[in-house]
Amino acid sequence: MKVVCPVCNRLFEAECTPYTTDYNNVKYYFDTEICMLAFLRDPENFIFKCKKSQ
């Protein structure tokens, strides 16, 4: 399955990375350890929030 690293926006295969974490019941995949560590320091900085239109 193709995924996008939330830190560097790089597209890669999820099966090819050991770097994952769960945050707010969502599993995030990272292409490098550096990206995962950056995310863990400040996850809210990398999460795209959708707003419902009213």
C-alpha cells in the first residue's frame, strides 16, 4: 500500500518501513527514523485537520 510520510510528504510503500506510530487512533507511517522522531516531538504540527462545512 502506498502512503505519504506526514513529515516530508514523500510517497512510499508502507510495507517497506519499520517506522510507524499510532496517534489519536490513526496509524502513521514514516519513511525515515528522522521523520518519525520529528513527528513524535510535535505531532499536531504535522496532522491535517479537516473542518466540516455547516
